[in-house]
Amino acid sequence: MNIGLAEGHRIDAVVSDVVMPRLGGLKLLEELRLRSPEIRFLFTSGYPQNLETLPAGVRLLPKPFAMDGEMAGAAMNGFAPLRIS
């Protein structure tokens, strides 16, 4: 996996689907935490019942969701405020 992180920059948080082509979300989490153990992760999934367990500190937002909904707000708790630059 090649993730281009410029020197002096970091990734604070990631929102990712669990199921993706070539590189699944759990593998992405594993790879990114090797570089940045404190990174915050929010997974989304249309099939949350298929997930047995998630790693510690990882939140799950089941699809479909509305960003103004209670579930989305609860899942995003701890992500805000994020500075986007």
C-alpha cells in the first residue's frame, strides 16, 4: 500500500467503508496504525450484522445514514472539530 504522506503532515482521522476492492477497511486500519497508532477511524457499512468485532477505538456508522441523524452524530462524536487544510 502506498500512502503519500508528506514529511511533517499527518492524518488525524479516516472515514472508510469496511468492504472495498483490493484493500479492505480493516487492512487499511492496520496499515495506517502502523504509521500512526493514534489515528481515529470511523467505519461505515451496509452490512453491520456481518461484523463480529471491531478493533478498540473504532466506531461504526451503519448505512444508510443521514449526517444530521442521531446515529451519525453519535458515531462522529470525538471526530469534531477537525481542521481540514
